[in-house]
Amino acid sequence: MKKIFLLIFLCVISCNAIHAEITWKLSDDGTLTISGTGDMDDSPWNSQQEQIKKVVIKNGVTSIGEWAFSGCSSLTSVTIPNSVTSIGYSAFEGCSSLTSVTIPNSVTSIGYYAFSGCTGLTSVTIGNSVTWIGDDAFYDCSGLTSVHITDLVSWCKIEFNSWDSNPLVYAKHLYINGKEVDNLVIPNGITKIENYAFCNCSGLTSVTFPNSVTYIGESAFYGTKWCDYQPDGLIYAGKVLYKYKGTMPSGTKIEIKEGTTQIAYDAFRDCSGLTSVTIPNSVTSIGTYAFRDCSGLTSVTIPNSVTSIGTYAFSGCSGLTSVICMASTPPYIECPSKGLPRPFPESTILYVPSSYVEQYRNAYWWDNGPYGVTAIEVHAIPTTYTLTDGETFNNGLQLDECEISYTRTFNNTKWQALYIPFSLNYEDWKNDFEVAYINNLRQLDTDDDGVIDKTIMDIVKIKDGSLIPNTPYLIKAKSVGEKTLSVSNATIYPTEENSIDCRTTIAEYTFTGTYNAISASTLIANNYYTMGGGALIMTDGNSGLKPYRWYMKIEARSPMYNVSNAAKAITINVVGEEETTTDVEDLRMINYKSPVYDLNGRKVNENNLKPGIYVKNGKKFVVK
């Protein structure tokens, strides 16, 4: 019994000795001096907190504990030594008279609500060893005007746990070694900029990123004024597509450049004019809200490289009916709260390669996710397509390795319009058809009276090479009857109303392809020309335009030309009968960004072309 009592007695003495290593003294002028070594685990001065006006922590103290000075509303200044490595939960919460604080280089973490409610705080200096700042650490610090740091590399690496973890949310002005940052240059070697790193830093006017940057966190530059972006409106930060800025007109099509690894938070949010986006196979993550409320987007293909998709990434995309995902492993989906939608609208159908269907259906985050959220409907990507003349075909996906056929009845052997979403090689049509491209339009004054009285469309027969998908052509059957154009191992491109145009000094002629029927009344109301009887004619009102064809519109460029008095028919002239060239003159594809094709009609990456012959905007060019 004596031995047991002795052990307990020694333990009590030992524990009291450890606790006694931290001592404190409150002087008459309100200065609280804290000395000793080790952690500051409690705050025995709480009963006198209203008298504390100044805190001086001596070297040797290693941490500022939870609630250490919470509620010290008269506290105006604090001295923190280089021995302190952490600032605890709510340590200075409600210190409304505190005007400035310097967090030394020794501190690595700042706890939740550490300076919350310090409404008098105007300036914060953060040392270069801080790596983590907890939720709401600077919540309601409405008086903050400046944040001071010494090392930008360290700042980029701080893990801000929430929006109000970063004092810049209120301060708006960042200083490095006493100089305000306006032209921010991210140092080479930085690969990741954490969430909220520069949010609300309104003093920024430009940002320069090194190629080493591969990730930019959520809202990292939210609320800043910088606008260093490319002419197409895309802001890239190294390998990260950060944001789209500028006016996005309806019908905009975006091709994200090869090598991009991340589509960042909010990148295309509210871009309702976006109708098509091409995501390269280098992208590994699509951020939260990346395409939210892009109501004009009807389909998207997610490449095999994508491993994660953020919460609400495609939420609010009311027109998004289908998504193709080529990833062999279902990408991780950030899980929303109970009852909230998945990254895609609930009506969206997900298409994956047939061998992956069951894997996606059994994937926790896709078909059997938590919280009772509506499952995503998963189907195999179709590989066989039969296009029937006269039936609308609206495909918003790029589909590879397909068997495709298009059947059409030819009642005569005259020239007709052709517009299809896949490529045909010369060998595919040469036995049954002649195919030509539009080369030019000529306007003639045949009687020299100063008035244009004849218009001729020149076309050139194609005798080698391939057709470009979604491009107006002319076709002529060598015999009447039902004909089928079929291709194996083909790529079907998204159906788009692309145009080519010819310009003269007095008028512009635009040829636009369609996969939808156009009524006779619409043709008449817009003075559209269509192919009929081997010529371009204005409709008599008895028939409309079928899908897989194109129509022509005339717009005057000179007062001397009256569109309403244009000829009812425009004759066709075949030129270059003996020529083998397929060069196109005086034509221009009207696209947001025109794609490049090889001579087999395959879409290729313009930024990585090998020596050879290619087609862009309907014209050939050579890469040596």
C-alpha cells in the first residue's frame, strides 16, 4: 500500500511540474506575459480577460492552445515568438480590438476560427512555414486591408481549408516584402496552386504562369481583376485551363488545346453560348462547376485520360442529353450532399464502350451512388448507324470505329446537294456517283447595260482524296434508283450547320448544310436557294428541303444589287474536267475554330502535324 501511494504521489508531482513550465503574469497596464517551455494547453487568465490589452509570449512556448485568448475584446497587440509552431482553434476569436498580427516563420498551422470576429484587424503578416489554415480562420475580419508575406512559393502551397481561411477574402491587397503585388509572376517549379490562394485579391492586374503549373484549386483567383488571356477567351495557367473570359456568342465551339491536364473550377460556368467542346486526351480532371449552366451544350465526350469529375461539373446543362465517357475506369465523382444532383442533369444518358458498361453500372459513384440520388443511365456506345434520307439526324458526339450507311433515292441523274457527318473516300463513290465541290460564283452583265443579269456557280469534280465531314458538296448519280453510301471503321462527327461562302464585289453567297428539314415557307421567307433540276433554284412553295442537304443565302454588299430581284435559277458550270486537283478557291469555312483534316478525312491535331498534305477551311496546305 505504501508503494502504491508513493507512485501516485510522485506522478502528481511530475504532472504538476510539467504544467508549471508555462507561467503567466498580468501587469497593471494590461500586459499579459507568458513564459516557459512547451505547449500552452489552457488559459488560466480567462477570469481577467477584459483587463488584457497586450500579450507578450516569450520564446520557448511551442503552441498557442484552443480558446487561449478568445473573447479578450480589449486586446490590441500580441507578440508571438519563433518557438511557436501552431495556433489553436479559436485562439483569438472575438478579439475585436486587435489591429495587427505577425505570425512568425516557425508556425505551420492556424486552427479553425483562430482569428474569427477580429473586426479591428487591419493587417496580417503570415510566415513562410504555414501549410494549413482551418475553416473560417479569418471569418468576419471585415476591417482587413492588407496581407503581408515574404515567400510566394510558400503562399501558393498553403492549404486554405475554406473561403474564409484566407485573410485576402477581406484584405484584397497582398504584399511581398512590403511591396503590393499587382503583376503576379508564379515562380517556376510550382506545380499546384491551392484552393482560394489569391481569391478576392483585387489588386492583381496580371498573372504569369510557368509551364510547371498543372493544377489550380477551387476559386484560386476568384474575384481578381487580372485578364491575361488568349485571343480565343481561354485563360491557361501552364497546363490548366483556368477560365473563359469575354463575350461568348451563341453557337461557340471550343477546342481545348492538347497538353491541358485540368479544366479548373468554374472554367465555363454560365457560358450559355457554348454548344460544343472538344476535350483532349491529356485532361485528367474536370473541376467543380466547370460547365455549370452551359444550357447550349448538347453533348460532350470525356476522354480516357479523365480520372475525376467535380461536383456539379455539368449541372444546369439543360440541353445535355448525352455524354460519352471513354475512360476504362469510371472517373471518381465528387459526391454531393443528399438530394442534390450529380455532375450531369438527371435526364442525361451516359454512353461508354460496350466492354465497360457493367463496370460503370456497378461503380459506386455512377450508377449505385449514395443518398438515393437518381442513377445515371448507362448504355453501350452504338457502333452501327443507318441514316435514312429525309429523317432528321442530330448527333452531338464524335463516334469512332463505326459502321455507317446513308441511303437515298435518286430520281434523276442531275446534280443534287450533299451534306453528311462522315468522310467518304473517292473509292467509295466513284463507281456510282460523281461528287464535286463549290469553287466560285460569277455574276455577269451579258448585255452590257450595267445590270447583273446572270449568275453561274462553278463546281469542280473530285477525282481523288476524301470528303470533309459536315461540308456542302454536290453529288450526281450515274443511274436512277435507291443508292447506299456505306463506310466501315468510320468516324461520325457531331452534326453541325457549317457553312462555306463565296464573295463578289456586290454580293455574298453562303452555303449552309443541315440535318433538319426546312419547310417551304421558311425557304420562301428567307429567299433561300436549294438544288433542283441540276440548278440552284428558289422554291415554288410546294416542297421544303430534306435533311442531308444545304441551302444558299444571298446578301447584298452593294446598293446596285437587289437581292429580291435575283435570278430565280442559278446555272451550274463544271470546270476543270481534265484536272485532278481538289484545291478550293475563294471559299471560307465559317467556324469558331476550323478543324484540320488529313486527306482521308480524319480530324488531326493542328499543333502536331507531321509532313504531308492537309485540308483546313476547305483548302489544301502542305507541311514540310
